[in-house]
Amino acid sequence: MRLAPILGGWLYALAASCALAHARLEQAQPADGSVLSSAPTQLVLRFSEKARLTALWVARDGGARQKLTPPPGEPQAAITVALPVMRPGSYVISWRVVSADGHIVPGQIRFTLKR
């Protein structure tokens, strides 16, 4: 019966289209894994589609997370947030966004600020 390959292909295409529907990070400044000689003053997250930032934290060298206030407003493909003053060390910035399809998408980047 030829129905099984057709049905399998249809299910694969459906699953692939659903996976692509979520916002995914395409670029970040500072970039993940970067080593910086001067402290960044802002974070820029560029997504594959418009997303709304719902949570944002920064932590230095495995220390306590500091909650940052997400900007209010409509979903955007590029989100810019002011960063606090940073001292030399390793940092992780974690976030959550809600994509256009309503799914929650978490993520994080790591970077180092040289001494």
C-alpha cells in the first residue's frame, strides 16, 4: 500500500513546520562565547521572528542572578535592553521570550569581560 509513505512524508513536513514556527535566536550582542575588552552597555537579541521578552537575568561567575526589567511593548524581532555596570569576569545572560505562536522559548549566552 502506498499510503504509508505519503502519510509519513506529510507527518514529517508537519513536524518540521511546527519546529520552525518558534522564535529562535539568530544573533546576540554581546555574542555567545565572546571575550570583550570593554563592558557592554546593552544587550541586543535578534530573533527569527517577532517575540516578546518576558524574563531576563544576568549572573557573574556563577553568582546570584540579577533580574533585569524587560522592555514593555509589542513583540519585536530585535530586542535591546540596557545592561548594568559590569566588572571583569565571566557572565551568563538568560532569557525567556514568547514567540508569535505563543510558545515559550528560553535561551542564554555566555561571555567574558577581560580584566
